[in-house]
Amino acid sequence: MINTKRLFLLLCMLPCFILAQTSNLKLEKTTSFFPDSKKINTEKIEWKYLTVPENWEKPDGKKIKIAVAVLKSTKNKESSNPIVFLQGGPGGGGIKGISGWFSHPLREKSDIVFIDVRGTGFSFPKFCPDLGKTFLEILAKNQDKKQDEQQKAVAAMLCKEDLINRNIDINAYNSKTIAKDLNALKTLLKYENWNVYAVSYGTYTAQVYANDFPQDIKSLTLDSSISDISQYYNLNTKNYMNSLEKVFKDCENNPNCNKQYPNLEATYYGTIAKLDKTPITVKVDKKIIPTGSFTYNAEDFKVAIQQSLYQKKLIPMLPLLITQFKNGNKSALSALVSSFSGALSLDYGAYYCVSCNEAIPSNSISDFDKNAGKYNKLKGGLSFYRSDFLVCDKWNSGTIKKENFYNDLSNLSNLSAPVLVFSGKFDPITPPENGEATVKKFKKGFLAEAPISGHSSSFSSAGAQIVNEFISDPNKTPDLHDLQSDTKVNFITDVKINGGVSKFANSLNEFKLLFFAPLIIAVAILIISIFSFLFYLIRRRGDSNANKQMKILIIITALIGLFTIGGLITAVSSTAQINFYILAFGVANKFMYLFTLQWIFIGFTLTSVLYFIIRAKSISNPSLIATVLFSLILIGIYFQYWGFFY
């Protein structure tokens, strides 16, 4: 028989034990992480900091703070079906993208919890937030990939040295500890369980979490999943090339694409060979790169194409992008640098803590090179990823680590919660095969394959609706019709290339009143002058020929200028509706007449100025005419500034 006295004593001690485990955990309210954003701060959001042990094996040791934002449901006061979102990377924070979720259908019935996992975003301690900028500056240099790798390793080691000097335990930042953070957060938010929605590398962390804390999981949504961490790097080149070869094949089978971009595959490899010998240097904003220039070599080109495969909107642009690299279109390539900047926006201190702790040790540089060697014309795998082996080799040196790097996921097969897995046909980093392998791990899994998407296919409107329906009723088979209704990529073929469009579109998007004020005043003067001069010509028929001809010239020139400005705004708006990435290269071909019209405008402006100079003595109100002419010249200066004439 069980000793009842001992049992009673154990039951009495249990609350004390639980309190001892949770006394070191705190969830405190804080102020908005975006104090200057009116858009964000008008929404119902609870801002919090979760305090947990840095090392969960030392609960009484050093504490860290993890940033949390709870986006409240628009309909339910008390969310009975909460969701936690895990960003990828590793090293990506979830909170900075919160505004993109304000109108998400999930929000109607659920609170959505965003977390900056330890070492990222608004969490403390902060790691090396500027390391990505340093990497961009390294990529911008005109040097070979070995120099890139060495300088990248040096920068990463400076980051590690800084972390160690601040007494940060770099071994305490990985998916295992993040899973414990999530469990603590769920408990302190007083949720019985919740729906876990993860993307990219976040899907691996989510699987570790589901394996270790299955009772926390109500449903699991994995978008662009990692099915086997031991092949994450090893098959990097294969995954990239398989995706790119699908683009080559689809373009070849598309009459318009094949006509516009014949032999696209040969163009791609030819561009690698060309850039290997003659890199392209472009000017960029010094706010992005202090030197004001970026040099594209073959490695940069390969990474640019690989990163483009991530986004559904960029996949139709790939034939155009490859061709513009081949043609050396500096204005378009200059605009592309900001995309590089975005791709390097991770918290790379956290990136290496996680990657060097659990991903790289499960892979090998020899297997990476063996896989890359199967693609001779590629001239090696992507150095952007291969360099992680060199960095992690140095990162892990001198660090005492556990013998077993591998996270045991054997409990996933027993998970009773339903699982929805998304995969995109063109995904270059977590290919469709990953989705097929991932869904087989679970008792009840559903696979949603997106035929024209790349990475993160659930972020489309159709994908969002599927996620919403799944989380509302996880046991129901998802309706994938809308996601799979489009099976062919509509490649962009009808584009008028012009370097000024990108700069003009950025100006409109930013719209700084101080910058546009002179142009607005000039336009107003021209509108007034058109009406007043027309009225003058009708009423004063006996005026001198010089006055009449001057006013007629100004009316014609002003009309051309105003029509051109209006046309450019319409062209940008219309083209953006088709695919806003086109604006990096030009506008839809139907607007090509506008660039001819600009030259006609310049011609008429010069003619008007020359006529004024020659006949100045015969023209009445010369100061008024000079003001109008200056307005015309000012519009021409704006055209010149935007670069439309190049």
C-alpha cells in the first residue's frame, strides 16, 4: 500500500515546488515599442516584457527580457483561440512586422502573440544589431569570395567577443531554450494551450517546442518548413538550382517569355562568367552603404537571384532581372541594393548563436561542397551560405559545448494536434520536398502546396484564408482551391526600361513636401498661365506677333509638361498594380510614349527660352514671362534629377 502520510506530504510540497519554478518568471506591461507610429499605436496591442533565466539549467542565475506584443482580437474580448507567431532567420524578430497583421483574418477571432525570441529585436540583452550592415558593406566591395568570407568571419568574431565581454552565455540561445521561453509565456498569459504559427527557420523551433511541450499545442502551422536540420546546409545548392531550373523551364514553355528572353538558362550562366571577369559597380545611397557604391560580382548575382526566388512577386521578374544583370543596367541594379539590405536585416549575433549551436554541427562543409560540385557552371555553391561554416568554426572554438548538438524530435509522431504545412514550388531554401517530408512526421497533417509561390506562401491572401479556416477548425481538411487555382507564372515581358522610374517612384512613395514644394508651385504657375494666356489671346487679337507667339509657345510647352507629369504618376500607379517590382526597371510598355514626350517638352522649353531671349524687347511683361519660363525649366530639372534622360 502507498504510504498515505508520504503522499499527503508530497502533495503539500507540490505548490511550493511550482512556486519555486515560476518565481523567477515575470510578465510585465511596458510602453509601445513603436512610440512614434500613429498607425501602430491606434490598434489594440498589449506590450510586455517576459523575464526568464538566460540559462534554464540555472534558474536562479542571470535573467533576460523577451519582448512580447499581443495583438488583440477585433471581435472577441477574451481570446479563447490564441495564436503565437514565430519568425524565421534564425535571428528574425516577430514584432517589427506586426502592422502587416492588422487586417489579417485570423485577428477576427483570435489574439495574436508576437515574440522577439531571445537575442532579437526589442529583447534584452541586444546582441549585434549592426552586424548585418557590416556584412552588406563587405558584399559591396570589389573582392573575391575568400576575402568576403574572411572579413565576414572577422566581423562575426568581434560580435562574439562583445557578447562574451558582456557576460552573455552564447550557448543558451537556441531552439531548446526558446521552446522553454514559449512555455513560460503561455503559462503567464494564462492560456491552456495555443495555436503555433511558424515560418522558415521558425518551423524548426516550433517542432522542437511541439516535441518538448506537446500539451501546449492546439494546432501547428508550419510555412516553408525545415524537415531535416542535418540537410539544411548540405543541400543548399541543390535546392537553389532545382528552383531556378523550374523558372528556366517555365519561361521556355511560355511563348511570350521565351520570345522576350530566349535561352534564359544560357544567359544566367553567361552572366556568372561575365561578372566573374568584369564586376559592375553602381552608385547607392550613402545611408545604405557609407562608401556610396556597391560592386556586383558573380557571387552577389547568384545570391540576388536566389533571394528573388523567395518572393511570389519577384519570381515573374526573374527573366527580366537576369537580363538586366547581363546588360549591366546600373540604375536597376542600384535600386536592387536596398533588397540586399533587407535580406541582411537579421540579428546576426542571435543567428550565429542558433546556427552554430544546432544547424552547422549537423551539417558539413565537405557535403556542402560535394553537392555544389554537381553544378559545374555555377562555379561553386553560394558563398553567402558556405561562409557560415567558416564563421561557426571560429565561433565555436574555445567554447565549451555539449556533446550532443542534435534536438530529439521523436515525440512529434505522437503529437495529437493537427498540423498544416505550407510549401512553395519555387522555394530555394526549404523546397516542396521539405513540406512532403514534414507532414509525414505527424499523425494528422495537411499539406498545402502553392504552385506559383516561393518562400512563405501562407502570407498570400489565399494562404491567409486557409490558415484562418484551419485554426478555426483544425480537424477539417483545408480547402486549397484558391491557393492552387493559378498554376502558371505570368512572367513580366512588356516593360519599357528607364532608369528614372525607380527614383521617381521612391520620391512619390516618400513624398517629402519640402522636396516637392518647388515643383508644386511650378505646376500651379503653369496652370494659371495656360488659362490667363488663352484668355489674353482671345480678348486681345490686335496684340503684337511676338507676344502672341511667346504665349502660344508657353501654352503648348506647359500642356506637354503637365500631361507628362500626370502621365508618369499614372504610369507608376498602373504599373505598381501589375507588379510593383517592375518599377525598379521601368514601367509597362504602353507608357513608353511618355519618355518621348519628355524630350519634346525639353525641346519646346529650350525653343521658348531662346525665342524669349531673341525677342525680349518686343515682349510685354518680360518678368512675368521669365517666371513662367523658369517654372518650365524647373520641371526639366526635376526630370533630370530623377534620371529619365539616361
